[in-house]
Amino acid sequence: MGTVTGIERIGKASVIYVDGVRFARLGEAAFDAAPCEVGEEIDEAAYADRIASFEFPRALDAAVRALEARDMTREALRRLLIRKDFLPACAEAAVLRLAEGGAVDDARFTERFVERSREAGLGAAAIRAKLRERGVPRELADEALTAIGEAEQSEAAAAQARAYARRYEGLPPAAARDRILRALIRRGFSWDVASAAAAGAAGEGDGDDWD
């Protein structure tokens, strides 16, 4: 149980605070179906059940509009709906409905994201981190990244290193190498791959001999 400590009106919506914490933002129909007052005690779970049928269409509409703006994973979409003050149960139900219809697909998102990241010259570590930020399950990310071989990473790092070398061509080779190396590490390439590419681009051999 919790106590309603505030009700904020924003247009036709009502933002309910329970025990001083923002609980939900309800549409007009949902609030009219389950009105409450400041000082009233409510069972949050039971209250959420009462308004679910009214809030689900709003959550679904918000989810569809979000996906029209950009592709995202199920977890990212769920987080977005909760940030928009939809109750977790409504957010999860909306995401599930769209997943069942194929509108949101983690595997498809991951495949496309990895391909774009590879084309952008990112290393595997950076791609993994970005997938994690976007809510891609660990197993799915691991499976997608197995397609990136060491030879491809070396080739991508070498291409990026050559571009950085042109930027630092006025520096002594060792200084240029160090800056290229740091840039490649930031792009998510492993130390071994980055050091070899940096040394090669700076004209210092294979990168095995470091100060």
C-alpha cells in the first residue's frame, strides 16, 4: 500500500505521485475509470490492474510512434515507455504485442546495427558496448560478433590508422603512433590489432617493439 501524495494535471493527463515518488501518468479515460485523491491509500499493483485496459492502447500507440522514428530493441523500447511514465506492465504488454507482430525484433536490430558499425570502422569491443547500451541480450550480441573475424578487424583497424596517420603526418613517427593507437583503442579495437595497425601506419614496423 502507498499514499497518494500529489496529483499533477498536465493537459488532459494526470501524473500521480505515491509516497512522494512519481507513480504513473494517466490518460483522461484511465483516471476517470480509477480516480484517486491526495491522501488516499492505494494498492499500487491493484490500481495498475484497474487502469491497464485503458493505458495499454496509449502505450501501444507511443511504442509504434517511437519505432517509426528509429529502430530499437525490445528492452530499449520498454525503457522508453517507462520513461514516458507508462506503468511497467503496460509497457511490457505493448512491447510484447509489437514483438509478436514482428515490428520489434532484437535479432534483426542486432544484425543491422553490427553491419552499420562494421562499415563505420568500429572495433568489436565498441560494437559490443553499444549493443549492451541498446538492450541487446548478451547471447545475441555474442552470436552476432562471432561473424567479425580477426582478419577483418585488422583490415578495418589498418584503414582507420591510415586515415589518422594523415592527420598526424607532421609529428615524429613515435608520437604519431601513440596518437593513432589511442584513437584505435577508443574505437574498440583490441590492443594487439590496434598496436600493429598504428605502428604500420606510422611507418614503425609491426608494432611488436614498444617503448
